[in-house]
Amino acid sequence: FRLNIDGLLVYFPYDYIYPEQYSYMLELKRTLDAKGHGVLEMPSGTGKTISLLSLIVAYQRAFPLEVTKLIYCSRTVPEIEKVVEELRKLMEFYAKETEEVNNFLALATVSSLRFGKEVDGKCHSLTASYVRAQRHGNPNQPVCRFYEEFDAVGRQVPLPAGVYNLDDLKDLGRRKGWCPYYLARYSILHANIVVYSYHYLLDPKIADLVSKELAKKSVVVFDEAHNIDNVCIDSMSVNITRRTLDRCQNNVDTLQNTIQRIKETDAAKLREEYRRLVDQLGLSLLTLEQLESPEMLKKIAQIAHQT
């Protein structure tokens, strides 16, 4: 049904609302009006997720220039799937009541996939800019046909209105011949609502690829926010073993020895060239000042011209 939350029309997809949900949405509305940070808490099982989604989506619709995107960060894949399920219900309710649907992309974490590094390496070997540039001179240069098709066509075709998770994007990519990974990255920029793991916003390595171009006028929600500290610690921490340190030391020693050998080899070559020059001049060892005299430089030039 429809609610009036401090003057804001909110569509709520259930037949009953708890008093806690109404209070939660009221405080959330005031937080958005203040354009500041907020910390809100609700007991488990009282409908926090749908309350938050209903209020912020309504706020987006009422103030599209103030809130251009909702970024909903959750901790685990099951929690993300729960948000997606609730959002589907909300969008279906909107479609029934208003015949309008927001674009939405749910991007679940992929860090647990097997062979992730191997897949990333293979993907890069087929989509890197220098690899694609070689294709112009060598038609037999292997490239990723899914990425090429997406780059040629997919960027020009916006996603139809609706709710999409990774499986939906994979199915769409399979039908269109587009790369679902790059389709997801591209769609994040244009979706009204994005749901993904904490790491996509907090881990600098991932955020630099996925989240650096997100709209400035976005509302960012951290669900289960008491886990943020641990996520930040994990993202910014590096585990170094004694074996790694020993290997680093060995590599530094090897590099130092290599540089020393190169220096000694270059010095030996220089001395040999000097001796050979002196032999050709038929003179004894000379000082630098003697070598730079006009008469000697002229003689050196004559020998060089003859050789």
C-alpha cells in the first residue's frame, strides 16, 4: 500500500507495516533531507531491508536530481540475494501501481569462484588494448569475440528496465553474444540501483575498476555495518610469510650481483677498447688530458676513418 512518510509518497509492497518500520523510514527520510551520514538500527526480522528500499526508491523518484543512484552494500552473497528478492517485489509493485520500473543491477561477489586468477589472466590476454591493436595487422590474432561484440554493439544498447543479477546478465550475454562481465561493469554506471559486496566500494584494488566513476549524488547504504572494520582490515592487509621474505632477499642479492657483473664487464670492455686504441696509436698509456689534445684528437679521427 501507499504511505505518507513526512510528506513523501512511499510505495510499500506488503499489506501490513510494523511500527518499527514506519519509525525507521521516518528517520531515514530525515537523514536524506539533511544530506549527511546516518546510523540506523532495527531488530532482526522486522523488515529492515524492504523498509530501506521502499523509502530510498521513493526518494529517488521524488528528487531525481538530488539522489541519482542507490548503492546498497552487503556482506555476503545470501544477503545480496535477499536484497534482490525484496527489490523484485518492490519493482513488481511499482509496475502494478505506476507502470514504471527502475533499472537495477545486482552484482554479487566473485572472489570465491574457482580458477579466478586463471580466468582473469586468460581474459586479459584476449582483451588488452595492445592485443586488440595487433588484430588490425594480423587478422589471425586471437581476441575475445564476446568482448568485441559488446564493444561494437552492447555499449550503444541500454539495458531494458528491470531487475538483473549476475545470472540474468549471463543469460542476456549468451543470447546477445556479449561479455557479461563488461556488461555488468558498464551497467553499473547507468543503473538507478546497484547492489554489491562491500569490497566493490571499500577495497581500493576492486573499487578502482568498478566504482571510481559512480555518480557523486549517490546514497550509499552499508547493511550489517558493524562488519565494515573487518572488511577494511582484510582489504588493506597483506600477509607476508618468512618464505616470501627469504625469496625477496635472494632476489635482491641476485639483482645486486647481476648489476655488479655488468659494471665489471663494462669496465673491462672500456679498458680493452682503450688499450686497443693506444696500440693503434703506437703510444704508451696516455692521460685524459693528453688524449683530448688537438693533435691527438686529429690522429684518432684519422685512424677511425681508416678503419
